Amino acid sequence: MRFGQREAEVLPRWRAGDRFASSTLSSTLAASPIAGVSAILAGLAASWIATYLLGGARQVVPHFYYVPILFAAVRFGPVAALVTALASGVLAGPLTYLDVAGQTPQETARWVTRTVFFTTIGVAMAALVRPSLPSIGAGIRHRRDARALREALAAGELFVRYQPIVWLNSGRLHSVEALVRWNHPQRGELGPGEFLDAAEASGAIRDLDAFVFEQACRQAVRWKGLAEHRGAAPPRVTVNLSRANLEAPDLIGQLRDTLQSTGADPSQICLEVTESLLIDDLEVSAARLAGLKSLGVRLAIDDFGNGYSSLSALDHFPIDVLKVDRAFLRRATGSTDASNLIGGIALLARSLDVTLIAEGVETLDQRDALIYTGYEIAQGFLYARPLLTDDIDELIDTGHIPETADPTRPRRHTSVLLPDAHSPHQ
């Protein structure tokens, strides 16, 4: 047998052993503190009973005690391993006959030596597994959160808020961005930063994206009817797509089914993809976006400038909207070069004939800088935080969003250096 063949046979067995070890560690760490302590006590009791029933320490070496010691080491760490090892030494020593039939006690040297081994191995195991515990623990939390997230979806605890996107000159409503929230029974309302990582790590993000997209489509239909009744333009609804959904082979079919079942006008829906998801393989990304575009929806690139994609590549993407990362606007504070840069992005958007939206507008000076450098549409706390559907109904009715509409944020001014009279970005 050649080495390669032997390796091919051994590798599956090694991987199976590795998966078994990983799952065992995960199960151990997943045990609650009460369950962990109960398991240790049960292990100690079972070890003593087994040694006694088998005839004593002379008949069987009490290795059973290593099980609760190692469990304590993995679940609770070195201190718990030490305490469990000492308890094992007492149970396997003075409290265990050398010979049960003859009721012969053990020699002190015998059980003290055994206790030293118990302690050494337990503490050593705790030290060995400690570097792996954070990643394994994170995986356990992600799986637990993902399970809770799916249960929350089924229980109706998830809902969607919508952040207004406005015309800078008039403050009128342009569109809204759908942002998921979790009405947690114990922790209250949770933003996406509290659970999206777990959703992405576990695969629950696809269920989450599907939920948000369906809700957005239903609201788009409702708002279109409301706006037409008021004689106003209906707001478009922007929905974020995760990497898992963007790469899913059945994405187009699922989106098409949702659009048809809700009766939503595809042109009223804008699918938003983070720039960093597109730069790994530009040709594949362009093909995926073209597939989405075939649905009749609009496409937006979010966080533009954060992923450092090639500017020339933008011309190959069938995009309709470019959303500028808020970091650009923050850097524009006190920096003429940064202000020139955001002006340059405005020129780029005009040359590509795409709608440009600035994110993260929080101050009047930032708004003024954007208007000066050619921006027309913006989104940020200067106008509103993510709102409930009833609040969007009211905005459609009134049509105007006052600046600093969010009462929790004071009006602030910052020094933003506008391009000088010779700037090429005017």
C-alpha cells in the first residue's frame, strides 16, 4: 500500500476523532453551572460505588475518578479540577477499602500518590484546553443564539424598523431602509449588532433576511397605496442582503416568489449589498448582481469606500445607488482633503449615473458640506433614528422630516472644512 493510500484511509478516521473531541468539549462547555456541578458530584459518587462493587482498590485501580476530574477541568478550570482531584483522593483513599471482602484499609502512601496523579493530570488538562475554550465557547453561544433567534422568528418577536432617507435641500422623504430588531422577552429591544453575528455564524441569517425582505415588500405595497391616496410619491424600501444570501443559488427564485406573493412593485424595492462582499471576485459579483437586477429591483452598494474596491469595477456592476460610508463624512471634519474626497465621490456618482446617498449625517455642518459638494440625499440621526411603521405613515402624510427630529440627540455643530474656491469638486 502506498503512503498516499494509507493517508487517505487514516484521514477520515482522524477527522471523525477530531469532530468527536470537539463535540465533547462543546457539550461540556454548554452545560450550565448547576448541571456541571451535578455531573461532577454524580461522577464522584459513581466512581466510588463502582470501585466498591468491584471489590476495592486492590481489585481495580480507581481510574474512574479521572472522568469527573477532567470534566471539572474543562468546564470550570484549574481550581475546580484541583478541588475535584482532592475530593477524588479522599474518596479513592481513606473512604475506599483496599479489599472490600476483608475490609482492609488502604496504605496512606498508596492513596496519597494517587491523589497527586489526579491533581497533576486535572490541572494539566485545564491548562491544555484553556486556549481553545474562547473559540469553542463562542461557537456554543452562536448556536444557542441561533436557536433562540429561530424560536423568536416563530414567536413573532422580530420586527422591522425603517430609517428615513431624505432629500437634503427640502428634508422631504426619499426612501427608507429596513432594519431588523428583536423584541427580546428579557433584554428588551435589541439592535442587529446584538444578534447578527450569531445569525451569520449559524446560518440563521438566511431566515432573518427572508423575514425582513417579506416585511419590507408588504410595507412597500401598503405605503404605495397610502402615498397615492395622499397624492405623494411612494418611498422606496431598501433591504440589506447578507453574504450567505447573496451566495445562495436559490436566492433569485426566493426573492421572485416573495415579490409575487406580496404583490410588491419590484421597482419600489432596493437591495443593498455591502461593498466588501463584492471585491473577492468581481466577475462573479457582477453576475450575481445582474441576476438580481433581472427581478426589476434597484441595487445599491453600501459602505462605499470601506472595502477599497477598484473604482473602475463599479462601471461593471449594474447598480443604481451608491451609499457612501459614514467614515468619509467623519474624516471630513477638520480636513480639506477629506472634503475634497467626498466631492470627488459625488463626481464619480454623476459620471456613473447613479443615485448618491451619504450615510451617518449627524450635524448641520455635515449637511452643509454635503450640499456644497454636490450631494442631494442623506441618511442619519440629524433627521431620524430607525422608526416604526406608524411613524413612516405620518412622514408620508406630512412629507417633511424636520432636522434633529430625533429628540434624544442634541443639535450639534462641527467644523467641516469645505473645498476652497479652486476645488475641482464644486
